[in-house]
Amino acid sequence: MAIPNEYDEIRPFEPEELDEAYSRILASEQFRSVLAYLFPGVPVEAIEQKMRQCHSGLEFQKAFCYDFLMKLLAEQSEGCDIDTAAIDVSKRYTFVSNHRDIVLDSALLDKLLIDAGFSTTCEIAIGDNLLTLPWVKDLVRINKSFIVERDLPMRQLLIASKRLSEYMHYAISEKNENIWIAQREGRAKNSDDRTQPAILKMMVMGGTGDIRERLLQLHIVPLAISYEYDPCDYLKAAELQRRRDTADFHKQPGEDVNSMRQGIVGYKGRIHYHCAPCIDDFLSNIPADTPKSEIFDLVAEHIDRQIHLNYRLYPCNYIALDRLEGNSAHSDKYTSADVETFDKYIAGQLAKIELPSRDDEFLLHAILTMYANPAKNQLAALQNS
């Protein structure tokens, strides 16, 4: 398939480009050190040979990523599953999900789609702020990622957003690929998951027809991702305090890389992915005379409601909600042993935070909020459904 040249800088690598990309990343000492960590005792030459036998991004994912994720889940989780009952695994979708983990949200989805019987995985939207190292940029494009360009002057940002949207439509309609994109830019540090209408506005810069038709062409599926424990919760809490205390707060170099590493190697407990029904029917039923300005809010609210309704809640979510609300309204959802386990976990996470002026009350409240908000949002969605 001849892919239009205008997508060359942002799209995943095509099969004929992989050999050169493999050569570039294998020449990086940093990448080789990562390989030594991931595959201790395995010669680089053996890894290279296996790599060069992968002639597509999907083959690379099956040869390397799938086994790595299986090992990771065995060591750092109590299991991971997906519910795809509401969708057809023979079709292609744009999965719009809440965003907990920089790397694993999309990586685990790829594994789970294979397990569920999809014949392909996802092309993954990833921000260029995470791709400052050349070998990392090459690696994610080998791994079926396309690049979201950020921090551009307004005119260039509009051009980049239009190209991104057009590429997403092209990937679905012409390449017959799935897509994963987070419902917002960056992770929701407090786990209050809300879809940014700006994401939907970007999506309709490509395609044809009116707003509804352009969204219909992407076959959007709201995807709820539920981790029992978030290995980065203490890092997020520390960042929230720093944002509160520092007027001109900016992340330090390497912070996102540290979050990526911690998210991968940290304990996650139970993990569940849940696909809501594709929103095509919902879009088709929006009245034709609905003002354009309202459509994005309606669609965002619908995606949020579907994600909230399909969270899988764990005892820690209810414990945190009761703690914040100062009652035991949901005590039927947890045991005294659950409370003891959660308290021990929280104490351990708080102990990892190193700040010059720790506000322990704020930090505890921040972490409890992260675990309470999924329960709070689901209860509200149930009440309004």
C-alpha cells in the first residue's frame, strides 16, 4: 500500500523501513543496556537475529512485546483481562480510553486484543514530548505508534492536528487498523477521567461530511481501564503538591521517563479492560439540528458515562471513598483485611515521596482521591443512567 507522503513524519514504520530502524536502535548504547536488563544473559546478536525476522510492526509485537507483557503481568499483577462482549472482533475501532499509565495502557490493550481474537492490534497515539531520545522515537514507530506533535506555534499546531486527524481516518479506512488514543492529553493525575472535547474536535479535522459523519467514520469505542493499584500514585501526588506550591511549575527532564519505568516495573494488582458499545448508534441518534458547539460536549459526556459505568472497582476504591467522606457507607464492599492491606500499601507509597516541604495531609488526600474518584464517578453514572 502506497501511504501518502504527508504522513511520513508521524506514522508507524512500514515493513520496508524496519531494517534501517532496527540498525539505528541497535547502534544505541542506551538501547543495548535496556536489552541487557530485559533479556539478561541473552546475546545481542540473538536478539538482533530475532528482530530482523520481524517484517511488520505486528510481528515485532508478537515476537517481543507479547512475551514481555506476559512475564510482567505474572510478576507485577494478579491478572489482566478484557471484556469485548459489546464489540465485534472482526471490525476495526478507535479505542478512546481513560489514561492511567504512559506505556502500559496501550501496550496491554494490544496484548488483550490478540487474546480476544482480533487479527491485528492498535496503532497508538503518542505525544512527541515522550520521544526526546532518537532510539525511543524509532522504537515506538516500530511498535505501531503514530506521533502527536505538541508545543507548536498555533498555526503549525492547527496544521499538525489536521494531518494527525487525516492520518487516523486513513489508518481506519484504508489500512484497516485499530487505533488507541487517550481521552485527554496527559494522564488524569486525580483519576477523575473526563474526555477533552478538544480531542474530538481534532478527530473531525479529517474525514468527510458533517461532524457526526466524521466521528462515525472512526467507529469510536469508549474503553474503561481499571488498575487495582497505580505504581505511579506517589509520583502523581508529589507532582500535584509541586504544582500547588510552584507558580511556574515545569516537569524536570527525565520525570516522564521515570514515570514510564515505575509504571512498568511497579505492582498493579488486578487489571481489567472493558469495551463499551461502539458509539455509532449514539451518534446516529443525535438530532440533525443540534448546534455544532453542543455535539462535542454531548459526545464527550457519553464517552465519559460509558467509561465510568464500565470501571471495575476494587475494595481500595470503596475504602478510599469512605475515608474521604468520613463514613462507612460502602463497608459491604470490603473487609477489615482489605482495609489493613490498603493502609499498609498507602503508607509504603507515601514513604517514597521525597519533597523538601512535604505536606503529608495533602499527599494522603491526593492519593485517596485517586482511588476514590473511579467509585465516585461510577456511582454518579449509575444514578443518572
